[in-house]
Amino acid sequence: MTDQRSNGLKPLRVAIVGLGTVGGGVIRLLETNGALIARRSGRPIQIVAISARDKTKDRGIDLSAYEWVDDMTSLVQRADVDAVVELIGGADGPALTLARQCLAAGKPFVTANKAMIAHHGLALAGAAETAGVALKYEAAVAGGIPVIKGLREGAAANEIGRVYGILNGTCNYILTTMEKAQEAGNPRDFTEVLKDAQALGYAEADPSFDIDGVDAAHKLSILASLAFGTRLDFGGVDITGIRHVIAADIAEAAALGFRIRLVGMAQNGAEGLFQRVHPMLVPLNHPLAHVDGSLNAVVAEGNFVGRLFFQGAGAGDGPTASAVVADLIDVARDEYGDAFAMPVASLADQTKADAGARIGRSYLRFQVADRPGVLAEIAAATRDAGVSIESMIQRGTAAANDGGVLVAIVTHAGQERCIADTLARLAGSDSLLDQPMVMHILD
């Protein structure tokens, strides 16, 4: 039986700004699956204009069928453009200008720009509400995984207690590559694996945005607002990246029954809003421990639905384009909804939770001078800070970078401020050869 809904209906006419990997993917997807998309959305989705910085660049796709526009802001005022897709990136600058102008003109706006949403999402959502149009950003978090729609719609009846996950594919690729090298008996350190990731295109030439946790923090702040109905607070995210994870950490984690993952975690309660991106030890029986390579995964814990687990490709032209076009299908269907699952005025202000009061176990790794009294110095610092040690392991020089001895400690559950106090007591000690590493253990 033929679906007749799209026959004779006015197409959704779209302008695409930004023709990098994702922009090219959106064009290929609409060209390949156009008929199916028209049936599902109730009308065709038609690209009427495109814009990017360099018209002469070879993007590997035929763009001759589409009108090229040099001034992207002019697209907002065109009568033949119903919606704009922004894929140029950046928290501010041209992307933000385009978003503001598009919403002010009363046109739906679709973006994959997590930095812009994290920094300006509330203002843009308010502008969309005023204009009565859609602000859509499924592709901004976890690529092709429909986690925004899952939280905003599928889990809308639930009170979400916690949302967390692996939100950056570059970091996950590096950590799991180090892990596999360790398992194969050929340990590799962070710097070496990062170079391989750059050569393969998994990491940028300047990878700091990813490996220092900023990209994951942008995504986490968006998820937290959606999950808890709180105002966006990117500035409230505590961020630690993976630069200082070494092969010995991977080995110690494996020996203890864990894997290391960069985890973004948000929790809301009477004590305030907790948001943190941090490398963590994840138990082998937890699904996040088995998310490998460049995949992303998000866990949401609802009071009626229980644990929801979303996993899939977090980046790439196909998965991210899939999320962009899914948003366009919603626009074509006139299925808008509030950008953050409720009106901006209903989002709650929330104070930042005191991370020091959190209770849990931790892993501490020190690289220290190989001489008498060092272990006693560390033990005294933990004792005086109120840290209870579950286990302490000392490895020889082969386990440590820059010579010396590696000391790894796993603590009993206790307040995190006691861990910080331990490090403060050891700060400046000539026994330490390198910066200590702290990774909390996912419960």
C-alpha cells in the first residue's frame, strides 16, 4: 500500500550553512533517503540553498544542484527558505549571529553546535518560544544517538536522578586503544596513542578541546538541563581530561577489575546540582566498561523507568547527519516542543553542589622517588586527611614514567574532600616525581 501523505504537500525548504563532514553527510542522506524521509515526515525535505566559507573546496559531493549563497545571513530573509541548518560550529561568532537572526525572523533553526547551545541555549530557547518556532539540536550531543529526544520525550514522565556517560569519542578511542595494547602485552602511553588517533582522523591537530574534557562538558551541561529541568550551567561543570592517564593506570585498573573511561556525570538533589567530567574507574560489570573505540553512551536513571542506556556512534558524517535530518523531520511534521522539555521560565535555578561532600571510593596514583620513607609519607598524609585505605600497591621503576616507583591506592568510601586534603598535604613534596592522578570509582 502506498503512503499518500506527502503527495501534493508543500516541501520543507531548507538552507544548509556549513559544508564540512556533517554538512556533506546531510546532503548525501537527503539525496539517498529522500523518498523514505518524505513518507515519514509527510512532505518532502528540499535543500534550496547552501553556504560555506570556501566555494572552491572539493567536498567529494556534487553541489551543482544547489544554489550557493556567499552571505549566509541573507538566507534568513529569503521567502523560499523555511528552515536553516547550522553546521559551522563555534560558541559565538557567525553561528550565534545566524541563530539569533533566524529565530527572530520566525524560522526554525536546527544545529549540531554543542558549544553554542551550552553557552547560549537558554537565550536561544527563549527566542524560539517568543517566535513560536523550533530550536532543534539532537546532533549536538552524542552524534547519532537519539538521547535528546529520549530524555525530552521518551522519559518525560520520569524524575531523572542521574545522567552520565561517555560523551567524547576521541577520548574513548584513546583509552580503549591503550587498554587493548595493555591486554596484548604491549603497553602504550597516552602521547603515543594520541598521535595515532590524529593520523587516523579521530583527533584534531589541536586535540585539547577533546582530551581536556571541554567537549564532553558542553554535552553534559545540555543533558543535565534536559534531565533535571534546571537552567544550563556550563560554568558549573568541574572538568578534568585524560592527558595524565598513563599505561600503568590502565594496567592497575585492569588488575582491580575496572576499565578507565572519561565519564561525564550530572546529579541533582537537595544538595544542589553536581556536574563533572572526569576519568573514572568503571567496574567490568557496568555497561559503560564495554563501550569501545569512538562510540558514545549515555545512562539516565528514572524513578519509574529505571536505567535507560543509549549507545551508538557519537560522531562522523553519517550518524550526526542522521540526527540533523531527524530534527528536520520533526520540523516538517510541525512537531516542535520546548527546546529544554519545558518553557525557559520553568527551568529551575540550582546552586552548585559541594563535590567535596560526595561519598565514594577513589583511585590515587603517585610516581615517587625510590627511597625509604616515601610510603610512610603518603600513608601519613592519607591518615591525617581522614582517608581510609582499602589497598596500596607499589610497583618498580618499569611501571612509572620518568623512573622512580609507582604507588597506587584504592580507598574505602569516604568524602571526596578528604582526597583533596591528602593531595594538599603532599603538595610540594620532593618525594613526588610527577603530578598525582585521582580517578573516582563509578558506583
